[in-house]
Amino acid sequence: MTLKLIIGNKAYSSWSLRGWLAAKQSGLHFEEVLVPLFDQDWEQRKRQPDLAPSAGKVPTLWDGEAVIWDSLAIIDYLADKVGRDRYWPKDDVARGLARSMAAEMHAGYVSLRRECPMNTRRTVANVTLSEETQADAVRILHNWAEARSRFGQYGPYLFGTFSAADIMFAPAVTRFVTYGFTLPGFAQAYAEAIMAHPWMEQWYAAAAEEPWTIERIESAFT
């Protein structure tokens, strides 16, 4: 049975990016359904059968009668289907760090999320960031450095090969790019590797073609 993944605007929806990358990582065929977020029909749309179980949260994954929402839950569900080694490092120590980093990304960095919403179609320079957002960035870079120095020797990603940790941090990379963060060399190299990933290039190309805008996000750039 074909999987169906419901996502929001590719230009803005960081959680949708995570769910989509997770689906791509599975290697399974899936139907992609994009729903514009927060337009004039949103309140009605999120009550429709495909989105009602998640109360309008995207991404939402359907697998027959099974419905899974929340990006980390989608990663876990798909890992159960295709094998956890496709998503997580095989080494116990590396896997423990990867899971902890992914969970921290999932639950934390509230100031960075709030102050620097994802927008793949914009770049800005000389942004004044709050101390809280700067602290979030420093913590992310600390975790990246830990992963890369200990487990990144066999590839350009956090744990060498592309994994769930990279899926969870990919939207953070887009924020660093959009808002012109100055990154140390190792982090810049990692960010460039993420942005050059074929799936990220595919996502950005599709986002550039979207006709929709979310005004409350765009207003931050005017």
C-alpha cells in the first residue's frame, strides 16, 4: 500500500521538510500531498479527514489506516518498517548521541525558531539577534562539533553518512543560511553538505515555484 505524506508550504514549513526527508530516506514510494498553510481556507481544510487526526499538524503520514504525525514519530515509524540502521548510526555510542541531539532539536531552540522562521526564498544580512537566539545557535554548533569530531570521519554529515540527526537539523541549516549566520569552518562545511544534498536541492527548487506566501513570515523581511 502506498504511503501518503501530507506537508505544508515548502518555503516555510520546517517540520514538513523533516517529514519529507524522513520519507525520502526510507526508500519507499510515497504520495506527496501539499496543503497551503494558514490561507483563507485553512480552518476548514485542517478539519478534513486526512488532517483531522492530527488537528491540522503537518507533516502527517498515512500508511493504510495508520496515521502518524510529528516528524520524529514519522522517523521512528519508518525506521520500524525499513530498518533502524537506515536512520540511526549502528554504533551504540554514536546512536545514543544522535538520538539525544535529534530529541533536543525536536523540543528545544525555541528562540531560534521564533526569531528566525524558515523561509527558503529569502536571505538577509546584518540581522540583530537576541541573546537567547545566539545561545541556541551556540548550543547547536556545540552538538554539531561533538558529532563531527567523534563520528563524522567517514562522510560529510553529522555521523558520517546521512541520518535522522541530519534530517532533524536540516531546517536549522536553512535558518543559518537565510539569516546570514557566521559559522566556524567545520559548521560551514557541514551546512554546505546539507544544502548540496540532492533532496535539499529538490525541496528548494519546488519551494521557489510555490505561488503562496504567509504574510506573517514575509513581513519580517520588509
